[in-house]
Amino acid sequence: MILNKLLEVELKYDEDDSFGVSPRDDFNYFKQLLSKYNPNADFDFLFKAFAFLVFYHRKDKRKSGKPYYTHPLWVAIFLIEKFNIYDELYLAAAFLHDTIEDTAFRNDKVTKQRIIDKFGNVKLAEIVDALTKISTETLQSENEHFKNELLKKYSLKYTEDILKNKEIQKCFTHRKLFQTFVKDQNVIIIKLADRLHNMYTLHYVGDDEKARIKQKNTSVETLEFYVGFASRLGFNNIATELQNLSFYFADKELYRKIREIIESKETYIIERLKIYQNDIDEAFKNLNITGISTHIYHRREYEIYNLTNNFQNIDNLTDYVTCIISVPTNNVYELSEIASSLINKFGLKQFSTYQEGKQRIG
């Protein structure tokens, strides 16, 4: 499949990397990467998990044509590079996260018990099971109470139709993730890494009507479920990436229209970035508080879409630049001093506007 590379969003193209030719070479790449952060990791355990992944996905291909195992490999790499997860348990779970779901209808299917038997690690099996989507079969077997309650109200045929409904299954999948998240937030982080790679490569789904519906549905779920988790866990850059990728695949025409406006104001935006930085440096120059960091950037496409009432009132957006000031203190007097410095520099009215979203102190 040949695709035109689009500059407006960061997409990943499987043909740009060398993964998928030699599994051993691919694992060695992963090993070298992890060694930088966790040189004492149990690489024998990780290789065993990787070999398990390659074996059970040996016949599977991605939409791009690459061997399927390259996707869980990228998920594990993202955990290291983007989420700072270096623990063997979670990296092994990333390798195995699709094995139960994707082998469910095979004679040699992977089960939670098989993972326990193979690795002697109950925790690993529980994580992989938590990452597995709820199917019609598991919805019936693991939620007998739900099925029985339906049968009290509806016929067997209608009950079976409900259990087969993808939206119902998705709700139960999300519920299972919520329940696991309470015990271990790293499980949802694996899902974030998984969803991020899926969004990066969503263009491989195709460009026909069926593909566009899938892209839109995936994007809506990402915006409604995964972006919130990324934000609440402090992965703001990931949340922004997921937002913009979702927005792009949900409405490419509108995304490009906003992108054109941003590009047409490039000179203005660069000038504003410099002004903001100079003004903030000036406001803080007499403070004896160390560690203050300023992040100034132009508003992203999805943020502009929201701030302009779904792009209905574009003229109401007065500035395409936003600023976040991070202050490493909870001392009320220091925070008051910082706020006073900003008010003296920008004025009370403008500072209040910043607090509403243009500039946040946290």
C-alpha cells in the first residue's frame, strides 16, 4: 500500500522502519533501548515474552503488510520512550496484550491460565487479561448476572442481540479497565501506548466509506475515553497528540482548514511567542524562586476547534498562542508572589483571562 505522507499530523509509516524482517534483530533493538534506562532488567524474561508474542501472532499481518508482532513491539517501545515505563512486567504485558483476544477462536488459543503456566506469573496474566477486549463470549461467561437480568425483561433472542452489540461490549471493556486502573494505573498506560500507536497508523485502515466510519468511531472513542486518562495521569503531550490525531481522522477537511489558518499566521505566532517569553522573563527576573519553567506554544487544531465553538466563531479567538507556567512549590506565599508579578506585568484583567485558559499556573 502506497500512501502520501501528510505533513499536517504526525503519522507513522511501517515501511519507514526495519522491523518485521528479523524478530531477533527487532528484540535486540528493544533490548538496547531498555538497557539505557534499566540495564539490570531481566532480558531473559522479556525475550521469552517476545518469543511468545511472535509465535502466537506468526500468521497475523497488519494492514500495512508488516508482521503483526511489530505493533506490540512499538507499544513496548512507546512505554519506554513516551511514558518512562522500564519495568519488565509491564513491558512483557505490552508484548502479550493482544494474544488472548487475537487467538480466541483458534485451537491453540492463549488464555489467562496458559500465560500463568508459561511464565509462572499470575500478575502478568492478570494484566494481559485486563487489557483484553470484552467479546460476546466473555460478556456472557463473565457477566452472568447481566445476562440473567436481561432475560427477566427480554426474550432470549433479544438478549443475545444485546450481548453481541459492540457498543455494549465496549462499555464492559471500559468498565474492566476502570476496575483494573484502581489497582494499577500502569495498566491504563499500556492501553494509552497501544491507542497512540493505533492512532499513528490509523491511515492504513483505508479510505473507503467503511474505513472512514471505523476511523471516526475510533477517534470518537479516543477523545471520549483515552484523552481524559492521559490528561489526568499528567501525560499532557500524549493527550494533545491523541486529540489532534482523533480530530484529523474524524474530519480531515475541517482539520486542514484550521491548519491553513495556523500556517497563514505563522509570522504572527512566532512574534507572539517571543513577546510572551520576554514579558514573562521580565515579570520573574526579581523573584528568588528557582525551578519555574515556562512552556509557550501555538494552540493546536483541536483546541482551536473547541475554543471557537466547534469552529463557528473563529473571529472570537483573540490569540493563537498559549502559555503554561509550571511552579515547583506549594508555598502559598511564593505562589502569591508569582501571581503578583504577573498581575503587575500584564494587568489584572489580562491575568484573569490567562487563568481561564490562556495561561495556567500549576
